[in-house]
Amino acid sequence: MNAVLGIVRSFGLFVLAGLCEIGGGWLMWKALREGRPPLWGFLGGAVLVLYGVIPTFQPSTFGRTYAAYGGFFIALSLLWGWAFDGSRPDRADVLGGGIALVGVVLMYYWPRH
């Protein structure tokens, strides 16, 4: 049961990091490209700092953690764009995001001794 809780915690950290990176980047995008108030950009910067901290709580090495995070980033970016900008993923997006997440599971959660 301890291993399952470790995977759930790790998965949650990946999702939280993704939401911080994508959300912070989105706030910056809105401030700099779409004329939203400067406060949006400052908030985006603060959220991006959180993104830099959260992965340090992962149990694996830097390289493996950030490589695996890339798969979460792909899938979460597509979902964020759909939810907040109305950019609905097409079949190729869904397939590519799914492949990336399968790669994450293989790379990050494969049993190692």
C-alpha cells in the first residue's frame, strides 16, 4: 500500500507543478499579449516560482523527474487550452497526449532496484 500512496503523491505533484507552470505562463501570456493588467503578469511570475519548487519534492533524480514531467505538461496544456481558451484538442492531440502519458508511466514508475 505504501508504494501506491507514493505513486499517488508523485502523480499529484506532477499535476500541481503542471498547473502552476501552465497557469503562470497563461497569466503572463494574457498580460503581455492580450493587454490584461500588469498584476496578471506579476501573479504569473509568482505562480511560476511555485512551479520551480514543486518538482523538488519528487523522489527521483532531476533529469528523470523533468523528463517525465514533460508528458504531464503536454496533456495538461491541451486540457488548459480547452478549458480556458476554448481550443478543443483534436484526435491527434488526444493520441499524442496519451502516448506522452504512457511514456511517463513507463519512464517514471517502472520498478527499479
